[in-house]
Amino acid sequence: SRFKIKRILVKAGAALSLQMHHHRSEHWIVVSGTAKIVNGSAEHLVQTNESTYIPAGTPHRLLNPGVIDLVMIEVQSGEYLGEDDIVRFDDRYGRAP
């Protein structure tokens, strides 16, 4: 009840929304491809077999700057893991903030 694991695929040139969560943190592990990570005010590249940690309450975004699909494993942990805990600040796909 305090963790969830997801496989996430991000197409070349695509990005997830700039978002944060009040009740959960996330660990992202890159399985294949390259991820550009926005984690608060920091930006960095994460390669295959590398990972990063996103603390609860931190604005974050995942982008695929490469030419192949990015595949990563997301491990969510926290007191509440519902999808309604997503606060979106910016979204390329028109989903409401």
C-alpha cells in the first residue's frame, strides 16, 4: 500500500508534464535510452542503468532528447499513491493543471 512500480515508455522528442506530488516520492531507473530530468531547479541526463530520486513536493519533468524510445522504471513510495496527487504546472498535451 506504500509503493507502486510502473514501466514508462517515452517516445523520442516527447516529454511528461512538469508536475509534483504532495504525498509521494519517486525513483526513476533508466532501462534503455537517455532521459533528460528536471528535478527542482536542476537538469541532468540519466543514461541506461542509472537512476535519480525525486522527493515529494519537488517539481519534476522527464524528457526524451534521444532518437530511440526511452524506457524507465518508476518506483513510487509514500503515504498516498493516487493519480489525483498530480499537480501539473505545464503539459504539452493539454491536460488540465
